[in-house]
Amino acid sequence: MGETTTYDDDVSRSEAADLLEAIAAELDGPDTADIRVGNKLLTLSPDDRLEYGIEVEERSPMLGGEREEVTITLGWEVATADAGADIEQERDQRPDEEREEQDDGVL
């Protein structure tokens, strides 16, 4: 079961830019990304490739007043430990005889 954490607030343009820059800086890092959602700090594990989407909604005054909204969506498969290292660790844990038999001819 997934867990969703949300937070909404009215902030200045400058504060909104600062919040987005903080997320961008965390995503640009090499490992996990610590993302603040209100008073909660979530540690996320983004993969090297992200799904990115942006949606802009412009509502006409005839629908209750002019309003513009931007929704940015980022998604990814959770980064895992290097799969190659896991396989190598499994190979190293086999009995010596089994390793020698199966590793013959492997460079």
C-alpha cells in the first residue's frame, strides 16, 4: 500500500521559487533526495532517469474568475543498490567448488 504526503500553502513568488530550487538541488545530488513536505522531511531514492510532466491550466473568467495553475510531476523507479554488485556478492558466497565449475571460461 502506498503512502501519500501532501502540503498546501499560500506563499510569495520568491518563496515558491526557493521551494522549487530546494527540490531541484536535492534531485541534482548523487544519492538520496531529502524533500520537505510541510514540516515532514522525506528521504526519497530517485533513479538516474525520471519521468517529467508539466501541465498548465488557464481558466477563463467565465468559469468563476481568471486562474492559472501549473502542475509539475516527477516520477521514477526507486533506485536500488547496484545490481551488478549484488550478483557479484552472490557469486562470492557460493562454495569454492561451485564457483570454480561455473566460472570456468568467464572473464
